[in-house]
Amino acid sequence: MCDEPDHAVWTVPPPELRWASQALKQTDRNRLTWTVVMSWADCNFHQYADTVDVLATDVYPLDDATHLRPVVEVAQKTELLRKAAGDRPVILVTQADRK
């Protein structure tokens, strides 16, 4: 539906994303909707949890000169995402590069 609807530059509030997801469901009930919320604000997991079928977040960069995020943070964010989503599926988008 939307990549990072909670981004400061192109914010899509939860009610708007919920409406868009429901509109899509009216035309195709079998199509799953999903969104990737930013991992910097844990409360956003809960705010967007009921807007789509699949809730996702991206925790990166894992390691570079300015941001050091240990693998344990990946596990913590995944657990918070699961709690927010309840029985809905979750996806964690991890960084995939040479690091």
C-alpha cells in the first residue's frame, strides 16, 4: 500500500491508509495489503497495525560509520511488531549488502 507511511516527508495517516486498504479489498478480496512502517517510533507499529493485512518494518542500516545497530535490535523490533500486529502476519525487512 505505502512504503513508510509514517515518513516525515510524505506522511499518510493511519485513517487514510486504512481507507485505501479497504477500497482495494472491495475490488479484490483476495489481494493482501501491506505496509512498511519506520522502525524509529515503536508507537507507529500500533498506529498502523490495523490498516493492512501484513505489517512490516525495516531496521537498517545494521552497521555503518554513523549508525550502529546490533542484531539484537532487529530481534527487539520484530517482537514489538508481532505484539502490535496480533494475529496478522509480520515481515521484517533486513539490510542485504556486503556488510
